[in-house]
Amino acid sequence: MELQSRYSDMVKRMKKSAIRELLKLMKKPGIISFAGGLPAPDTFPVEELKEITQEVLETNATKALQYGTTEGVDELREELAKNYRLNGMTVTAENITITTSSQQALDFTGRLFLNEGDTVLVGLPSYLGGLQAFGVYGADLIGVKFDEKGMRADLLDETITTLTAENRKPKFVYIIPDFQNPAGITMPKERRLEIIKVAHKHDLIIIEDSPYRELRFEGEPQPTIYELAGGDRVITLGTFSKIFVPGFRIGWVIADPAIIDKYITIKQSADLCTAPFVQYIAAKYMEKGYFRENLKKVIAKYHSKRDVMLKAFDNYMPQGVTWTKPEGGLFLFVTLPEWMDAEDLFKKAIEKQVAFVLGTVFHCDGSGKNTMRINFSYVSEEQNLEGVKRLAATIKEMIDNH
């Protein structure tokens, strides 16, 4: 049976995730993989979850094992709102809807706003999952370059002005302001205010993707774009995947209740509701104070791993290689000499049993051929050190043979 002609245009636009494909390498013995954005398994609070799971089954099984409301379990939305209020945001449960991971929230954002041919502004580089989620709806992705403070507001302004003159006014701008994936950069408050000013000037929506915000090792936390904008024209996405457990697949959207209602309507046609069982467990986990307690341990562990990796880069990387020094999160972004192709490096690095992600997959225009993303959270400190040694040796060989 011939199938290709029967597939929808949307399916034909879909591409497999380069990162998900690379993660298969992690199953091969001996490979040190810096490719994924995976949390360290030893950060998972197994004992606390055993206790809470038992408690939920004993006290609330009839609700936890039944279908739930599309917007999410009230107790979890209340706990999330409380957590955000502690961090300076003015939100209630009515501003929050639960999704099955933040990737679903990205997909719903595309479904909510995009028609084929619409324009979306993204960072150059930007999170691959976001690029995929918007691209599948036929969006034209336009990249805005970074400096050391993140997306440049002046270039954002210029780009919107040019596109609007061409009758291609963007639907929204997609930003990851804290420990950006893949660059590791945190946008300071003044840059966030500049971005908000540009958004007001051009009547633009801001999608603020914030999966890593809680993972700060040093420096001062910056206010969310949502908070600085007073909730106006900003939609913030969050997730437990990097700060609790990814296996629960719990994400959420924060927005004006009228926008939240649209997300709920979309979700009703997608999966009806996110699993209530894991929502009740997560809510009880937060209520008991375990979330904050465990988060401190996670931050300490990742802080140490980042320091080991940065020291290894300082000690072993040859001249001509530069990298970001993130204040938190999961990633370093590495820039190789301009002539070097990271794809060629990848092939040689695999021979030395070390893997990373090509920077090109994070660039909507196919640029970034001499860049790569390195994850430091998943493997042990010893593997971080050994992996950097292997990678540095491979780069040095390429430079010596150039």
C-alpha cells in the first residue's frame, strides 16, 4: 500500500529529533554522552515518592485513579501558584493549566497561534524542541542573534520592523531567559525590560519558556518576563522534568485566564487530561516541603558537576575554543575555530567514545556549524572529566592536522 501521498502536510513537515536519535548512543557501552539534557538519576527522590504514592493510594485513590479535569488537579495548580508567588509572581491557580510535559505546551502554543506561513521569532540558537513544535505547523522561523545578555532587543526591533513592512508580522517571539538551551546564557533584568518594550511597541506576544529557572548555582535570580510585564502579553511555560522527575511528564502553562481557557480547549481534543495520579503525587510532594528540600540537593550536585567540567575545559581545551560559563541549568555551549565543522568533529569524537549535540540543530537558519552543546548534569563528575579530555584531544588532533 502506498502511504506517502496519504500523509497530511503536517506529518510530511515532521522530522525526527536529532537529540532523541543521539540518545540511542547512550546505550552503547563505553560511550560518555554529553548529548542529552537528562537529569542525573541519583537526584530522583525515590524514598519520598514511595511514601507519598502509598499515601495517595490510601487517602485519595478514587480521584487519583479516575479521569481528571482538563485544566489539571486543583491541589497541584494551587501548589504551583504558591511556589511562583514565593518567587515574586502574581498568579493564582486560574492562571495555570497542566500539560503532559512542557513539550506538549509548546505544541499547543503552535496550534493556538500558528497558521501555515506565519512568522515566529526565535533565538539564534534556540531549543530544538521549540523549533520543531512551531515548524510542524508550517511556521517560518526567523532567528535573532545573541550577545552575552541573550537575544538582542535592538535586532529584535529591527527584524520585526522589516518583517511587518513585508506584511509578515510575527505572531510571537520565543525566549528562554534563564540558562538558555543551548547557550546557557541568562538574560539580565534590563534586557528583559527591553524585550518587553519591543513587544509593546509592535503588539507582540512573548512565549517565555522556563524549564531551568530553579537550577541556579550562583548570581542573583532575575525576575521572570511574566512578572516584569505584569502578566500582559506573556505566556510562561514550566515543567518538572529538570527540577523533579522527567518520568512524570508534568508541565504547565501560565497566562491570562482567557488564554488558559484556549489551551484547555486544545488539550480536550488531544488527551483529555494529564494523568491525575502523578499530579496528586506531585502536589503532595510539594505540600510536604520535599520539593524545595530535594531541589537544594539537585542544585548542589549540578553546581559541582558544572565546576568540574569548567575546570576541565580550562585545563584541556586547546586555544581557539571558547565556551559559555552558565550560572545554572544543564548546558555549556562551545564555539570551535571558525573553519572547523562540528559534524566532522562528531564523527571523530564517537571513535573516542564521547558524544555531544551539533550546534546546527539549534539554529533555525542552519548556521552554527562550528558550535556544539555539552550537557554536564547526567554523567558522573569522573565521566565529565574523562569526556572533556577525550573531546579536547580530538579537537587538538583536528587543529594540528588543519
